[in-house]
Amino acid sequence: MLVSPIVQIAYFVTDVRTSAARMASTLGAGPFFLAENIELAWGEHRGQPCDFLHTSAFGQCGDIMLELVQQDREGDSPFRDMYAPGQEGIHHVATMVDSLPESFEHIEAQGFAIAARAETRTGIEFAFVDTVATLGHMVELYEGTEVMRGLYASVREASIGWDGTDILRPITAEQAGT
């Protein structure tokens, strides 16, 4: 087993605002918390330095978080590994791990490659594991820090009794762990 449990399903989209409205009307997901133009402290893609500037919106759909992510600056990225400009679809599922270094050892032993590794400006390290040939999407890993668990709890709490209004709500980089 690579990782478990899955805590998030992420869709790569061309516009998070349009996609959030679509997810709210189609699935009843929301509200979505919007973190725009997320800059990284550092990043690498397939072993090369990479800065995949992106915008994410985090919402709840039942028991699982949905992330809507758009690439804000063109270039190589784990998103472009799967989708060309203008294309959309499920990009990854995410899981929280106890230790990224231990997870990397396990991943390598299973024969999977790390497509990208990065760290947010607030110190959250994450990685995308290339499981596309096996699962049809990537798997994102990050440690279950207090900040990450807090983000998940606040998104879930906001969804309880949500009336479908105020679909997009801005959040700070610190609130999003970015």
C-alpha cells in the first residue's frame, strides 16, 4: 500500500472561480476558500528547479475535501505532466503522512517516481508521486501538521449547514498553509 487514508481529491481547472460555482451547483460542495497566486519557497519538478505558481480553492464535499487548482504561470509542473493548457480533470488525491522522508523511501521501494517536491513560504513541504500509470492520477503527500489539520477542520466546519451562498471566501497564505 502506498498511502492512506485519502483526505482530498484535487481537480486541475482552468479557472477556480468558475469551477467552484460548478462544484457548488453540481455536487453541493462548498464553500470554497480561495488562496491566490501561491508562491513557493522552493520547488523542483522531475529533478529540475521549478516555480509552479498556482491558485487553489479548498471546499468540502461530504466527508472529503475538494481542491480546485489552476496554474497561474506557464511552464513545467506536475499539473502539465497530465494536462495541456485548456484541459481539466482529476489531478491527484492527497494524504497526510507521519514522515515525508520515510514515505519517500517507501515510494522508491514500490517503484514510483516523485514528480515534484516543493515547500510553501510558510514551511509546508509537499510532494506529488507519479502514480498516473497505476491509478490514473497523482498522489500528493504532506505531513499532518497542526496548520494542515487546522485548514481541513475549518473547511469542514464551514460546510456544516452551509446555505449555498458566499461560494468563494478569500484566505491568507498562513490560513492555507501556503
